[in-house]
Amino acid sequence: MAVVVLTAALTGCARPVGDFGRAETDPLHDRVMPALGTARAMAAREPVSSFNLTDQEREMRDRIWRYLVAPHAYDWFGDTAVELQRTRILPISGKTAPADRYYRWLHGTAFASSRVRYSRLGDDVTADIALMPAAFAAICAVQQVDRQRGIAANGMPQLEDRMRADAAARQAENQAQIDWFVRAVSARYGAYNYALDHLLVETPHDNAVAVNGLLSDLDVYVEAAQRGDFCNGALPGGHNRGAPALRSRYLHSDAMVKGS
């Protein structure tokens, strides 16, 4: 009952957003809500570590947060629910936002023309691509920290059981964050893909060709995330424009009808 009351009271308390969609420091979201969430998680016997966050762990959480929400648009990604899960007031859910919510937002927003609607879709995909290398690097750094932590713990037979339990709990917490990121970027790609498919039917426009290329760029990162391939320095930084068309969508600019 207490969780229900707290959830209702905090609904709509969006986390402050700074430049490039990154979270800003805020006492409610960085101290009060996490303290409440930690208490709930401990009561539910979820992994909870008393370790301080490393710089790498803090950086990873800041980097992946913008992929869990939609700071650049209407709350089509369930921002309030995400914040309650981030702070552990609610457990992290394996469910993602319905694929059609982003398209519904585009469809219902009074853009000046259909061309601008495609441009907005392209801008949102571009923003996700631009920050992906830094997010991957941050996740890779945390994976390295966890490996180092495991080596150190295994090399100290006299280490207290509590320290070993804290190390295991932190590793589980980190993995939960990484898994959440993978689900989120997969869902974002699915939402953008759905939107482009439906815009092609609703308002055909040759700008769809460029958006399709951007989605191909984003798909490189999505597939790498799904493989857990975060430490691959050869991944592109969004510069491989003109990649092959996505499965089941073939676009040719000379066959498109320009929108108004």
C-alpha cells in the first residue's frame, strides 16, 4: 500500500534534463527517491549493494538514462514509470512501450508539413546515434570494473562474506542496468521503424530515403547491444550513410511522391 501511495505522489515528477538529454543533479531524484527505492528493493530481497558507485558506474547510469526516456519529445516512452524504476521505487520491468506510441505522437502533432514530420523522425534517430558511442564506452568500462572486482574478490580468501555479497549484488545491479539499456534501444529502434513504415503509407515523401539510411546506422548499434558487444572499438559513429535498405523496406527516391 505504501508503494502505491508513493507512486501516486511522485507521478509526474520528471527528472530534470540538461544538455544533450543528460540528467541534471536534483535532490529529489538523486537522494530522496533512491533512498525510498533502496528500502523497497531490500524488503523485496532484490540485489542491493552498499558499495559506493565507481566513477565508471555513475557515468554509465548517466549515459544510458537518456535512452530509457524521451527527453526530446512528448512522453511516448513512459518517462514517469522509467524514473520510478530507475530509483527502484518500482522494480525494473521487462515490458517496453508499445511500438506505435512514437508514431501516434508524430501523427497527432501539428507539424508545418509532412516533410517536417520526417525531419523530426530523422533528428530523433540522429540524436540516438550520436550519443551511442559514449554509451557503449561507458558500459564497456563498467564491465571491466566488474571483471577487476571479481578478480580482486577471488584473490582474497580472507575477505568477509558481506564484501563478497556486496560485490555480487553490485554486479547484478550493473547487469540489470545494461539489460535495461538493451531493451530500451531495441524498443526505440522498433518505434522509429514502425513510425517510418506508417508515415510511408500516411504521407509518402522522398525524405523517407534519408531516414531509412539513419535507421540502418542505428540498427548497427542495436544489434551490437543485443549481442553484448559493447567493447568493440570498430563500431561506427553514425558515418556509414547509404547502408543497405532495412529488411522488407525498399525505397527509391524517384518513386516517392513529395509531400506538401
